[in-house]
Amino acid sequence: MLIEAQDITVAIGGRLVLDGESVHCKPGTITALVGASGSGKTTLLHSLGLLLPVNKGSIRINGNDVTRYSTTARRRFWRDHAAFVLQDYGIMDEESVAFNVTMQASIIGRRVSGNKEQLIQSLEETGLTGRENELAGHLSGGEKQRLALARAIYKDADVLFVDEPTASLDAGNRRMVIKLLTDFALRGQTVIVSTHDSEMIDACNVLHQVGSKARFIKEDKEDNYENNF
Ligand SMILES: Nc1ncnc2c1ncn2[C@@H]1O[C@H](COP(=O)(O)OP(=O)(O)OP(=O)(O)O)[C@@H](O)[C@H]1O
């Protein structure tokens, strides 16, 4: 799924937070939104995910202008195509790990509720096998992050929006999360992350510098970036 923002401007509480951002996020790639703290990475991520309205400019999904989508149409996009791993992870602490993985898909009724095979696979990929009956509230921060990703794997969404996926994770968890996101992209899914972690940035295909109109396309996994702005 191709997600494109063209020259978008977002003002919050009368303050200009994004000023003319343009970014193209392609299927099979990880796009990193990078920049200093407060530059607007999270705001841009939310705008691309249709969680936040833009004041000017346009957002296109597979070429269709969705900037003025109705609430119903946005809900349909979230339900049918998107997965979000945002900063609080959206985990229900009083429910089990398994419930948390399957709840979104079950509630929306997109997948057959209780798809055991997919649950087993998503737990395996995130290193949570055997933990399915534990209360999610008992998981550590890194484990909750992985649980949120397990939910995204279970949902098998076309596009994944992830806010600071590796922030405050230890080296082992960070590596696992980066691998999971790389696997999403390898499966042809569109992955968009906001990050300031150099290891995460290394694994991304496109870097978008929020606030500077700069965009870098990584030609390979070495240090060479083609400056493309
Ligand atoms: N709901 C809001 N109300 C008021 N100001 C907001 C709101 N959301 C974002 N902002 C402001 O917009 C600016 C950009 O915030 P944003 O969270 O997008 O930055 P960021 O680059 O993700 O920062 P960080 O790296 O610190 O997470 C900040 O100055 C922030 O205070």
C-alpha cells in the first residue's frame, strides 16, 4: 500500500507543527521519520495514519486522495488495512496476552475469531510462546512492545505505523523488534516508523528528515545514501 503525503501542514493549538512535509512510503520498504525531539515525527506518523487531520496539503493512499476522508472511511482504513504500534502500545493490562493479540482482529470481525495457527505464529515470531495465558499487565516494557507487534502480525495489515519502536529497549529486544519490522517489509507490507535510534535507522530503506524537507533513499545496507531532495 503506497502512502503519500504532499506538502502537508499541521497546526495544533494554533502552533504550526508540520510545515510542508512530503513523504512517500512504498510497499516492501521501511520509511523512517527522523529528526530532533519535538520536530514533529509523531505528528507526521499520526497524519499519515489518518489519526490526525491536516490543515493543508494532501494524503494519498494508492493514488487516491484521502485527505478529507469521512470518519467512516477512516475507520474502514484502520479496520481493513492498518496496524498501529503507538507509544502506549494500546495493551489491555487486565487481559491475557492471547486476548491482546487477537482482540483487534476479533472485534472488527475481519478474521475468523480464534485463528489459532496465526496466534501461535505471531507469538512465536515475537518470542512470546508459552506466555499466552499470562496477564499482559505482568509483561515488561520490551515484552509489551513485542506483544503490540504480535497483534500487528496477527492482523496481517497492509501498512504498519510504529512510533519509536526501539525506544528504551535493551539490545536483545531492539534486535528482535528491528528484525520483525524488516520481516514485515520483506513480506511486501509498508512500514513507517518514527525513530531516533541509529540501529533502527540502519535497517530502514528511506529516511525522511522531519522539518527539513530532506529525504534520503538508501541504496544498500552500507553507509551510502543518495541525497534525493
Ligand atoms: N496534542 C498536542 N497538543 C499540543 N501540542 C502538541 C500536541 N501534539 C504535539 N504537540 C507539539 O508538537 C510538537 C511536535 O511533537 P511530536 O510529538 O510530533 O514531536 P516528535 O518529533 O515526535 O518528538 P519526540 O522525539 O520528543 O517524541 C511538539 O512541540 C509538541 O509539543
